[in-house]
Amino acid sequence: MIQTAMTRTTPLQCLVILAFAGAVPAAAAPVALVPEQTESDAYTRYELLAPGSGRFRILYDVTATTPGARFYFNPIRKGSIATDEHVTDSATGKPLRFAVVGADIARAGGLPRAEAGSAYIRVALARPVPPDGEARIRIDKTYTDPKSYFVDGDTITFDRPLGIKRNAIVLPPGYEPVSVNYPSQVLQEADGRIKLSFWNIGPAAAPLVVKARRTPASGATPAALAGRLQERSSQSREIVYYLRDPETHSFDLTHDYTETRPGVGVYTNVVRAGSRVSNPSARDLDTGAALPTETLRGAAIAAAGGDAPGATADTEAVLFRFPAPAPGESRRLRIAETYTDPDRYKLVGDTLVWERAFGRPLNAIVLPAGWTLTNSSVPATISRSADGRVRLDFINPRTDELSVLVTARRR
């Protein structure tokens, strides 16, 4: 019933799928509660197709994070007609089975607020989401939506609110942007198409409006410059710093990153000068498997296959080893360490002081238990962690570093 090629279901077939998935219990059995669907790391690429067609291709990368989940539900936006669907497992590059189902099935499968009358792509994951892990997928679909993508005279317009944090819009061949109302990178693809890419740093959907028109043929970006023009929104590294009491000058951190290079099976984390590292560990988030680590210094780093250009005898690095991806595969890794850094994390009088430069687009700080935030030099969203600690999330959509100064006091 659920196929690699998309199937559309009648109400009767939906009941069959529910029963197959265990979402419809026997009449006498109690209703099993399915955990609400959670996800992270979403990135959407919109490729605008022929002007006048109202069609655009969507590549949607997303990570299912509900422990034990066997399915992931992706809504089809009302007003859009979806065709040409394909779903792949990002870890292996292999196709996944899926079906288009209604709101009742979506609600039973973990979307309690699924809207009646809406349709959803129901993806059968390659494996249940492991504890302390995740399942990464790519949904490839084409929408027809002339209200969102249309022609007005000699101008094409893409007018669509985008709720996902990381987005890219690729113009048709031979088109240049006339206006873009949301701050975006402008990047030329290898085939000459222009891409507009941005992080949505606000809490609501970005009310994006892009206008473009035909342009005379233009050449490719010089190779010497291409390496400096990296898309920021496609970067998916995440770092979370869990501060211990400031008297210790220590903090735990987790660093998530994706390895896509075929044959690469080691990650080298060079310890920043002035810091000491301890308690290294790592996990393959796709499988939940623990990974081996080793801490080395100087020439031993390169001898063990590490990557630390310019290393001296005092350079310290932690090597994390994992099964190297084959072509078309990738690995999502979580690295954990404890750092001690008296220069950047300390107590000044009775004030906690954290001062550090962030080079990644997504960084977070979790204050120690019992501390109240008093200053943050860079804008952040503020929330409470599950154990009641103050958390600050920093999104840097630019390609430079954020120099962050945070202070706090005991409650």
C-alpha cells in the first residue's frame, strides 16, 4: 500500500493504512498515544521552473527527532498541487516508501493539529529514530501554485511566506533579481542560475517577495572567487554550550555536523589556544552508535590521520572516527567535550562572564542552574531548558564571526 512511487489514497484505503501502521486499534483495545512529531535542521530549496507555468521544484531536507518514530509527515500546502514526489534517506541516499494521506492519519501519527481537508506526505523512515539520535530525509516534490509564482509583464514574481528557517530560491535560467524584500545572499550556481539564500531569524514566516526579469547572458563566477562564496543557510553545524559553575571555568558542549565527503572517516577538533579539553565522546546520530575518540598532540595528530594544518608541538586535538560515507551517503555526528577556559569563562566579582567568538551560523548557551541573565551583547532568542536553565540561541546569517559577551548573576 505504501510504495516508493507516491500513491494517493481513498478514505477506505486510509483506514487500511492506519490499521497497517497500528494507528487504528482494535475496538476493544485502548487508544495508544503516539508522541507528537518533532523535527529539526529543516532547509528548503525552491527552484523556479518555466515562467508562466506556476511550477517550482522543492527540495526539502529535514530531520525527524521523535525517539522511536517510524514515520514522518510533511504537509502539502493548501492551494498547491504536488507532483513528481520522491523521498530519500539522507544517510544512505536510498529511496524511502511514502504515501499521500489525509489529516486523520496525520493526527493519529503524531500531528495532533493536522488541519481537516489537508493532505500530507507520510514517509516510512528507513529505521525507527534511535534514542539520542535522529533520521534525516529529503523530500523532492514539484508544486503548481500560480498564486505564488506568476508573470506580470516582463517580470516574474515569487510571493510566498516561508516559515522554515533556512531557505534558497533559484531563479530560472537567464533571469536576474529586480527586487528581494528579505535580506539574502546572491549566489551564482555552477550552471549560471542565480540563487537567493537566507536565514529567517524571526519567529514568524518570512513574507518573501522576489521579482526577477530576463537578462543578457552572463559568464560564470571566476574559480578563484567561487570558493569564497559559500551558501550560509545550507550550513547545518550546531553548537550548544552548557555552562558549569563559573568558578570552574568549565563548560560542556555538543557539536553536530554532517560529513558528506566520500572516504572521510575521521573528524579533527583542534582545541582552541587557552582551552583544555576533557571527557570527549561522539555518536553517530543516524544510528545512535557510540564512536571511538583519541586525544593527541603535535606531530601525532597528522600521523594518526588527523587534519591540523600548522600544528605545533603544543597543538592539541581530539580525533573522532566513524564509518566513512560512500558516494551518495552522509554521516550526521554529535561530538561532545568539556572545555576549561579561564580567559573566556570566569567570575568577575559576583558576575558570571562569558566571552567567545562564534563562527558557525547556529550557536546556543545554557546558563548554569540558579543564574539570571543580565546582559547579552548580541541579539538572541531566550528560552528555558527542560531543567529550568536559561538558554540563549544565536543565529548568525552572515559569514563573519559573532563576538558574544554574556553576563549573569545568581538568583
